[in-house]
Amino acid sequence: MSYVEEIYERVTLQNPGEPEFHQAAKEVLDSLKLVIDANEEKYRSAGLLERFVEPERIISFRVPWMDDQGKVHVNKGYRVQFNSSIGPYKGGLRFHPSVNQSVLKFLGFEQVLKNSLTGLPMGGGKGGSNFDPKGKSDAEVMRFCQSFMTELYRHVGANVDVPAGDIGVGGREVGYLFGQYKRITGLYEGVLTGKGLTFGGSLARTEATGYGLVYMLEEMLKHHGKELEGKTVLVSGSGNVAIYAAQKAQSLGAKVVAMSDSNGYVYDKDGIKLDIMKEIKEVRRGRVKDYADQVPGAVYTEGKGIWTIPCDIALPCATQNELNLEDAKTLKSNGCFAVAEGANMPSTREATDFFVENGILFMPGKAANAGGVAVSGLEQSQNSLRLSWTFEEVDGRLKGIMADIYAKAADAAERYGVKGNYVAGANIAGFEKVATAMMSQGIV
Ligand code: NDP
Ligand code: 2IT
């Protein structure tokens, strides 16, 4: 049995009941086979892969809070501190009923490689809760965030672990979490990113993941003699990543004809009017169905199915495993030629393999959505410098970082004889830096 096969078997045996983590680990390990085979002796003797697939630490805690009626609820809270070889832990917090240890380990594992690709000094972590912010009042969300931070504060810090947003955690939640951290510790420091602009947040962090995704898409298209202008695009989801991906795609001349949420999807043949979608989602915290109620000619369909709409380019920006093999085949037969992942692991393994094997230009999440954490890294820099850069300065750096990630993934793929396979390229390039750092730091 090869070293990577041995490690994958170990992952499944030692982490039972964690299918998302197994899935993420398998995809990465499969990509790394060539690299590992070339260095097997060295890596084996250092137990490198055994350490690479094991989080440095998982913190798991109780989060009690009281709703507006005085009823007590108890949620689960977690922080997975996966790997700190290249910098303090960094990664988002997710509040969603589906959150469990498996989901956060897959996200933390992906984050290690993603953060490495950005070129910034950030280790990988992820956290969150099975709390559902949907339908909760601001006061309930505040009490929940305060309770969550009352435990988390002892494990984080500007030079220790720096959380940020993810699904269900945006500016409102980061604000409440920051306020409680400051109150408990007395420290006014960059312990979180995605903060409000009046208390240390960076311009362009809100837009960064979606904008970065489209910068990456453009870069990939350009290298294959194609362009975004005039193309029909599907964007799944309608949260932070989806909205700003759609906005940047439209500003560059593409037509985004559909968006979705967990209830259904809306199709607008004239192109989604983002001012209306943003008002519904960011101000009213409404549903995409409200868009069809408001815009004549827009059609709302309940359920999954956004991938059945004919398009040139698909940008999955909602959640893991939202695009399966059947969806991938439908996209291809409808003429889709490029897919870039705004979400983390939105394509199943079968769908990913189908894209790669069938000549679809495919950029995996850890490369394509790295713009969010990259600008988080720039927010950390600005906090350390006690400065704030202009929107143009941050956006310009973001664009440069996305182009650099493209180049790293393309180069690694080519070096290992799989030119154009950005899944392998991103995994290998991300791993190389982490592995080198781990090897240099001894058995820790
Ligand atoms: P938001 O909470 O802002 O939006 C999430 C969107 O996805 C909503 O439209 C939501 O619909 C939909 N969604 C969530 N869960 C499900 C589900 N189980 N089934 C169907 N739809 C679902 O989150 P973000 O936009 O921040 O995150 C979206 C994705 O991007 C995630 O995979 C996240 O990990 C990834 N990501 C986020 C980054 C960031 O900076 N925010 C950075 C890099 C990656 P509904 O409202 O119905 O729940
Ligand atoms: O998945 C991700 O990269 C994020 N949710 C952003 C993490 C961050 O620290 O900005």
C-alpha cells in the first residue's frame, strides 16, 4: 500500500462518521500521490502525512443562550485549529444547523491549503455552531454571539487564531463577537476579520470572495483564449459570496441569469437586477422567491435545479456538495465550458472528476475562493500597521493575489504532468509550502 493510501485508510478508520472530512482528505491525498511518491522516504520518516491530516487541536464547547421569550437553548460550539505551520490559525466561523465536527474538519483542512496558496502567513482553522441565525431577532443573535465568544475568547487572539465570517456569519455577527472579545479581554486587537469599517475592518473585505472568484475566473479564461464578456452565468446561493460574484461578473459584461437559496432558484432571462437582490438579501434578510414576486418576468422554482438552466459558466457559491455528477453532465450538455467554485467543495468528487476529465475549465474552491481569506490577511496587516488602505489599494492587491494563485496552480499541475488540472495543481502548490514549513520545524 502506498503512503497516501495508508493515510487515507487511517483517516477513515480513526475518524468514523465524518464523511465530509473523508471526502476532502481523499481528494487532496489523491492529488498529492505524485509529490509524496517522489519524497516518500523523507516524509514517512517524519510522519508528515499523519500530522498533516490530524488537526493540532479541536475545541468543543457548550453555548447556552436565552431567546426573546425567556426560553433557554443550548447549541454546540467548535473551533478546529488545524495547522499553524505557516502562521497563526485563520479561517471562518459558520453558523448553520448542519454544522458538526466533520464539516468543520473538512473546512479547516481545506483552509490550510487555501491560506498557503494566498502567499500570506496564515495557518488554517475553522469553527462555528449548529445555531441557525435564520428567523432570530438581532437581540437573540447578539446574545448567542456573546455566549459563543465567552468561551472562545481564551483560544483566539490576533497572533493566535483569527476567525472571520462564513455561512451565517457576516458583519452583524462579527461585530457582536468583537465587542464581547474586547469586553472580556480588554484588548482592542485584530482578533477577527470582516469587522465593520469603523472598528478596524478592511475596505473590500465584503466584496473580496466574490470579486476574487471572478478575477480568478477571468485569469483562467484568458489563459485559454476565452473571455467573460457576453457570457451567460449561473450563480448558486445568494449570500455574501454569490452577491459579489454576480456583481463583479455583471460589471465585466457577463449576464447572470439565475441565483438561489436553500428553498429554490430564480431565473431572470434579462439578467438578475442586483440592487433588488441585495435589498432583499442584505437589508430585509428575505428569500430569492421575493425577487420573482417583485420583478416582472422573473420565474421562481422551488427546490434544487439551478444547474438545469443553460449557461456558459457556472459559479457554485452556496455550500458543499450542491453540484453532483448528474448536474455536471447537464451543465456540459447545455454548453457550459467553465466552472469556478465560490463555495468550499460545492462539487461532489464525481462531479469534480467529470469536469476535469471532460475538458471543462474547472477551478476548485481552495484556489477560486481564496480572495476572501486573502483580504482577511490584508485586514490583519492593516490592523498591525494601524492603517487603513483605500478600496483601490486592497482590490488591486486582491487581483494580484488571485493571478498569483492561478500561476501557482497552473505551474504545479504542469510540473507534475497534469497540465490544466487545477484541482491537482492547487492541492500540490498549497501542500508544498506547508510541507516545507512542517519539515523545517521538527516533529511538532
Ligand atoms: P452566506 O450565509 O452569506 O450565504 C450562504 C448562501 O448559500 C445562502 O444563499 C444560503 O441559502 C445558501 N445555502 C447555505 N447552506 C445551504 C444548504 N445547505 N443548501 C442550499 N443552500 C444553502 O454564506 P457565504 O456566502 O459567506 O458562504 C457561501 C459559501 O462560500 C460557503 O461554502 C462558504 O464556506 C464559502 N466561502 C465563504 C467565504 C466568505 O468570505 N464569506 C470565503 C470563502 C468561501 P439560505 O439563505 O436559504 O440558507
Ligand atoms: O472559507 C473561507 O475562506 C472563509 N470563510 C473566509 C475565512 C477568513 O478568515 O476570511
